[in-house]
Amino acid sequence: MANIETLAAKVAKLRAAAEKSTSPLAAAEAELAAAQEAENARQEERSKAYDARVYDERHQAAEDARKSADEPRERFARLMAEQPWFQAWAEMRAARYRAWDVSVEAQNAAVNAGEDYNAVPNVTVGEADLIGDLASLADEWAREIATAEAQERRAARDAFITGTD
């Protein structure tokens, strides 16, 4: 039994020594955790302050940048509206919208009257494609020019063959 008492005393002494050495470690770990938490809170506050300042600065700058295009766009529209070719293109686009509106009205009326709405022409407006429209028009004119030139060559050939040249 003496041996157990001696061993129990030894364990108690070692436990006390271990608690003494782990106590500073636990305190240091707690201090480190508190310091890290305080630093995270400080950085979070600085982040919010920075973002608020940047928002104030950039928000107005973004609005100013957006508005800076308004006057040039209005001037561009004014200048384009003065161009006869652009007026004609806009009128062509308006005719497409008009045809679509009338087609939809006629189809709705047909449905309401119990008529077959498929008998009404289906009109689509299509995307506004100035470059595509210009290319299409240029192709039409090019075909007309090429056809006229081919007819002139055939007429010259025929004149040569018949001797009327």
C-alpha cells in the first residue's frame, strides 16, 4: 500500500507541475486568439471604411462617366437626323414597324371575328441592321449594274453578228 501512496503522491506532484507548465501555454493561446480576433475586427472596420470612401468617390464618378455620353449621343442623333439617307433608312424601318403593327391588328381582328388569322400576312420587323441593309442595297445595285453591262455586251455582240454595228 505504501507503494501506491508513493506513486499517487508522485502522480499528484507531476500533475501539478504539468498544470503549472500548461497554464502559461493556455494563457498565451488565449491571448493570441484575443489578439487575432481584435485584429480581424480592426481590419473589418478598415475594410468597411475604405469601401464606404470608394463608394462615395466612385459612385459619383460612375454617374458622371455615364452622363458624359449623353451630349455626344444627342449630337450624333441630331447630325444623323439631318442626313437624307439616314432619314430614308429610318422611314424604311418605320414602314416595317407599321406593317407589323397592322398585321398584328388584322390577326387580332380575325381571331375576334372568328376568321382564320392565318390568312393575314405574317410580318416580321427584323433586327435593325444598318450595315446589313447597306450591304444588301449595294448588292442589289451591283446586280443591276452587272446585268446592264451584260445586256450592253450582248447587244454589241448581236449588232456585230447582224452587221448593224
